[in-house]
Amino acid sequence: MVPPSEESISMRPVYAVSGGVSKFAKARPDKTFQAIVKEAYDYSIQDIGLDFPTFNSLVDGSVASYFSDHFSRQLMSGIMAQDYLGLCPKPSHRVEGGGATGGLCFQEAWKAIASGHMELCVAYGFETMSRVETWKGNEFIALASDVSWDYPVGGFYSGYYAMMVTRHMKEFGTTVEQMATVSVKNHTNAYYNPYAQKRHRYSIEDVRNSPMVAWPLTRLDICVMSDGAAVTLFASEDGLRRLEAAGAKVRRPLVRVTGIGRGTDAMRMADRPHVDYETFIRDYATEHEKGSDETRAYYKELWDRGTRYPGVHSFRAGRTAGNMAYKHAGIDDPLNELDFIELHDAYTSSEIQTYEDLGLCRYGEGGAFATSGKAFMPNVEYDLDLEHAPLCPVNPSGGLIACGHPVGATGLMQGVFAMWQLQGSIGIHFEDDTLQLEGAKRGAIHSHAGTGTYVTVSILEQEA
């Protein structure tokens, strides 16, 4: 049986219509996880001017996102949230994929609309990580590694990422100051984001002088555990008409999800390949890289020096997800065709690695890209000497480093912030328009699990 070609698969347009984000915090003892989800859910309803009963009567179903049953000590938490939101007996299912759980949820809800299965689908995600001590939370998170091989010799994620970035430093000359620049950028952006958990300004020295966790990663290089929730509402064209017929005030311009991509890699890092130059160019290079004689020569020199891909210094799943999403959305040169990216920066080091995976720069150039200024916001003062003007701001919201990382909510939080950017409504939701990018037409969101085992990339853009 011959599989259908990509051109023969008919998928309907899908719009991200509304969303809400709870306050992310180290702890939310004031509410249960169900009530935190409803905080974001209610906001998404109010933003389009509907009342709760009307909205719930229109929605066809949902997708639930949370990472771990351990934090809430409750199996099937998703159905408890579904019930609390008044969505029973409508269809729903739970997705889980480590740190990419929210990104997977975003894409599953997209599929429900694109396939014609639903006209209106709610994606909601949450995590209440404060219900256990920090050391126990780190143990739970470390179970998202191979418990037979990696876990006994690592035991916590900061150790894994420290190992990966030291290899990146040896391979490409990345420096701790370049990593610290990412922390300064993201914390400074979050200063203007009222939803962020950490709204502080820091210097390079502050980052490097903060307590060392796993060399070279200090406390300010690493995201924090959080309690929080996020909700995104997706609609088809018929779903939009249904909402507006019921009195909804859907913001214009409309925001359409035009591309999705996913990638995977082996859980056990020692099982990841070291491919040769020809295989890298054929299977992993971006279209922009393939079309450049200079870039192919650059990579040939790297391979002649001994570089292999992906090893443990790069995330093959990220490159695969990015290439798939770019093809779906018709993007060849992401640095110049995307106006911003909300990127999964669980560590400053992984943001640098992901610059390369997503084709914002070539492999080996992520550190220099971090300090170039191209990933910074245009209207924010960072007190840094930056060579270039902003080109494609990364983590305008502050990212995970500063906003926090309630795992099941994180990818949906990115989707909400990206949607607000493209609607031009950041000033309304943040009550401050400092982080609003003027003229933003297209953005990407990126979710990353484990040590790069699941990665999702989704493209959102204004309807022309």
C-alpha cells in the first residue's frame, strides 16, 4: 500500500483564537491544580467576551497536558481538570512527552481541527511542582532519562546538561560568558512580563557569581520548577463563525498555525550516532545551508577537524522538528523569515545549542550568535555591548529561565505569548507594550524534552 503524498493530504486551516496563562510561581498553595487551570481557562474566555456557559456549549473537546503523575500524587489528573472546567462528557485525552508535553498538546489540538474531527478544541496544560521538596522534584525529572543506564551515573538533569555543554565548549569554543548573556537577555525581558516567575535584572557577573550547580551551569543558567497553567483555544473557519455568531469578539488579525514539526532521539545519549559529513548534509542540513557553497565548505572543515553529528553537543531531534515545520510553513531562511521565537531554554546552554538546531546560525556558531545582539529585543536596554541590531528576538517573554517551567503548561504558554505577539495585543495583556514587536508577522514556538528526546516546533503567523 503506497502512503499518500504530502500534496494529497488535505488539512484545514487552523487558528489560534484565544488563550490564557495563570501566574507562574514557585508555589501556588492558594489553589488546586484544577483551579489553576481554570484561572487560565477563564481568562481565555473573557478575552473573547463570552460567558462561561456559552463558551462551554460551543467547544467540541479538549487535549490535556501534564508531565508527571508524581507531582500531584494523582493518576488521571486530566479528567479531574476536564470535570472542573465543565467539559465532561466531551472528548479529551492526555498527552505526555517530558519537557515537550505542552508543545505536543498544542500540536494534538491543532490536529483535531486540521483533520476535521473538531471545530473548536481547547488545549490546557498544568503542573504543580511545589507539592514535593525540590530534591524530590529533581529526582522525578531525572526519571526522564534511562533509569538503567544514565540515571545511576547522573541522577539529575543539570548534570546531563553540564556534560552536553562542556562537549559543545570543547567542540566549538563556546564560553561561560556567552551562556550568561542568554540569562541576562531572558531575565531582562521577563522584567516586563507580569506572568513571569522571576522579574529581575542581572549582569554577566551576577550570573557567573551565582551558586554553581553543575559546572559550568550556575543557578541563574537554569530554569526553576513552578506551579502554573496555560490554555490555548483552536478553531477552524467554521469554528470561528460559530464563536462570532454566539457574540465572541475574536481579535484581528487572525493568527493561523501554518506549520508543525516533531523530532525524536534515543533516550540513552551514548546510543546517538556520529554521522559523517555527507549524511549530515543530505539528512540534516537546512535548505538554506544546502544552498550555500560557503556553508557546505564550513561544515566540511568542521568534519575534517573531527566533528561528528549530533554526538552529545547537538539536538538532532530539534533540527528534525525545525526542518519539518519550516517545510510545512514554506520557510527556507528562518533567521530572516521569522520575526521571533519562543524557545525552550531550560538551560542557557540549551538555548545556544537550539539556535544552531533551528538554523538561526550554523552549528558551532551558537555562542557567537548569543552575544551578537540578533536574538535581543529592540526596545529593551540590556546594558550589554551588542554588535548587531535585533533580527529575530528569541524568548521575548523571558523564556523558561525567567517565566518558570511548570512542565505541562510551558509549551502552551509559549503558544499564548506567540499568539498575543501576532495579534499585537501584548500591551493589553501585559499592561505594558515594551515587549510588543512592531510589525511581527510570523513566529515559532519550540518545546524540548529530556536530553533532546522529543522536540516540537510550531509556526504561527498572521492571516494575510
